[in-house]
Amino acid sequence: MTKIRTPGSILLPLLGASAISLTNAALLQANRPGWPFAWVPWFLLGVGCLLLLEVLWLRTLGIDLTPELAVIRGFRRRDVPWRDVQAVFGRERRDVQLILESGEAVTLPAPRNPMGRHGEATYDRDYHRIGQWWLAHRGADWTPAAPRA
């Protein structure tokens, strides 16, 4: 099984914002006794914790490539058999879609490239890996779907 997850280029800015927020909360709490805005450190602590939880949750998003299925881990888990996939399509180096026999396009939570040229190599590698995995595991009896009228 191969796992493709949310790239670090998405997680690092959120992790940095979380660290800044938590550090400011600690510094304000320690250095401002009697400050009239006593709620600010607690607010920053809450924001920092929420950002940290978001980083941990985003790290679980992605796709697991198994010989039989593409296991999509997004808001909910979805299993897509390779025999139902008609194409693997990359949209402008931003995200990847699986085009199903029914005509439905399933957008994958990873790989993603929101940073433009910065993450192109990782995106290209993962996109190619998904496409090659589909070609290798779609089955010997796979045939293209008939065109729709």
C-alpha cells in the first residue's frame, strides 16, 4: 500500500502561525499582570490550539493506493475500485481527480499544490504515482466506458 498525504508546504505556515500564537499568549500572560485586556492571552491560546489541531487533522487527509481500491481519506472515507476509474486527471497542477465510469469526477484531497511553482516536483511525483498505480491495478478485463450520447 502507498500513502499520499497533505504536503508540508500546506502544513508549515499553519504550524508557524500556531507557534506564534502560543508564544504570544505565553509572553502576554507572563509579562502583563493587571493588564485590562486579560482575555487576549486566552484568545491567542485558543487560536494557537485550533491551528495545531487543524495541522494534525490535515495530516490525515490523502489517498491510500491499494491493489484493489483507491481509499480516499477526506471529510469521510471513500473506497473507489480501480476497475471503476476511467482516467486520472490533473487540473492545472492544483489537484488530481479520478474520473469514474459513471462520469463522476472525484477530487482527491492530496496531492495538492496551492503554492504554485514551490510544490510542483512533489505534485508531479504524486500525480504520476497515482496514474501509474491505476494503470497497473485497473485489471486485465478493464475497458474504456462507452461514450455518452
